[in-house]
Amino acid sequence: MKSTDGTQAAKRAAGEQAAATVADGDTVGLGTGSTAAAAIRALGDRVAEGLDVTAVVTSHQSRAVAREAGVPLASLAETDRLDVAIDGADEVAVPAPDRVANVAAHPDVSLDASPPLVKGGGAAHAREKVVAAAADRYLVVVDDTKLATRLSHPVPVELLPDAEASATRHLRDAGGDPTLRTAERKDGPVVTDNGNLVVDCAFGEIDSPEGLATTLARVPGVVEHGLFVGQADALVVGTAEDGAALRPVE
């Protein structure tokens, strides 16, 4: 099992590699989560060295990290396109995870197709999907423990509060096992920055991420789901031993 220190080193490596691709003058979308936070801090270091960028964030958490890092911010509501977006993922499906993760042995590996992702561990996937769609380049940063041959991670689904009962019934009808996400330091459920609820819906191994994404989007009351299909332009994988490598989608 990978140590906590090793996982943190892998996350830092992926974040730093992604931040290094940002060019002077870029408008950057910044995702939510620990690996995205590593990229934000690395971007802040580059800003301190003179890089001129403006960023939009996807959550209160990423806003706080960006402000602390000294990254200039703009409003997502007033931004219609981004040069690049950097975000993490809870799970990424790639054909050969070991080969993609092995930076030393396979430094020039590229991906034949955009890998499907599960996102939403930070309950920010609705805004993250807006940012991904607005970006000319969408970079997904992960440590190597997030790679799998097939998606099986529970899919976060953001729901309108009044639709919880009916939407969860529809999710069960679609083959899922939805569980309302509860807060850790207060009684009651997690409430997103949009004022909605999140259910984590287990489907087991997902044979068709695209088909399931279509099914989830049709459920009345679903604001957004955590399946990202066909959106990633590159995968940045970090390892504790070998650093990180950018795997472009060809």
C-alpha cells in the first residue's frame, strides 16, 4: 500500500507538472481537491516569479487556496472561455494503468482517447463541469492510485433538495445504489456551494460511462453528475518515485 507521504508527493508532482504548462497571459480554471490544490500552490509560485495569469475557481475551497497562494482571481459568472483548466479526479479509466503510471519506463505514452473520469469527491462537480467545458485545454491531475482499467467508483450526483426522494428512486431504477452524503463535522447532509444535496451512487463496474452519463442527466431533479466523458485533453499522472508525466490525448 502506498504511504500517505508517498501519495502526497505524487499529488505534488502532478500538480507542479500541470502548473508548468500554463503560459503567460492565460486565463486558468482551477478545480477542487487535494491534487488540484497542489497545482494551485505551484501556480502561485510561478505568479510570485512574474507569471501573468487570471484564474477562476470552482469552489470556496479552491478560492481560499488560490488567495493564499497569491493567484489573481476573476468571476466564473463573467468568464465565457478559458485557455486551460486544471482539475483532479476520484478515478480515471485508462487501458493500461501500469504503463500510464510508469513515468520512467514509458515517458512518451499518449492516450488514444479521452479517458472517462469520476469526479465530485469535493461536491464541486457541477461547477467543475462548467469550467471543463469552457476550457480550450482540460488537464486532469491525479496520483497513480486513481488509475483503473474500468470505472467503479461511486458517482456523485448533485440533486435539488426537494427532488431527493423521487430522484433517488430513479437512480435505483437505473441500477444504482444511492447514499446521501452526510457532513463530517455537523449533523445532516453535505450541502454544495450551489445549495443542493449530493448522493453517492454506486453502480459497480461501469461498462458504458457515456451511456450512464446520458441516463443520469435525464433524471428530473439532477443538477449534475460526476461522470466526465470525452472532456479530458491530457492526463497528468504523478508518482512518488518518478515524478510526473503529461499524457496527451492524441
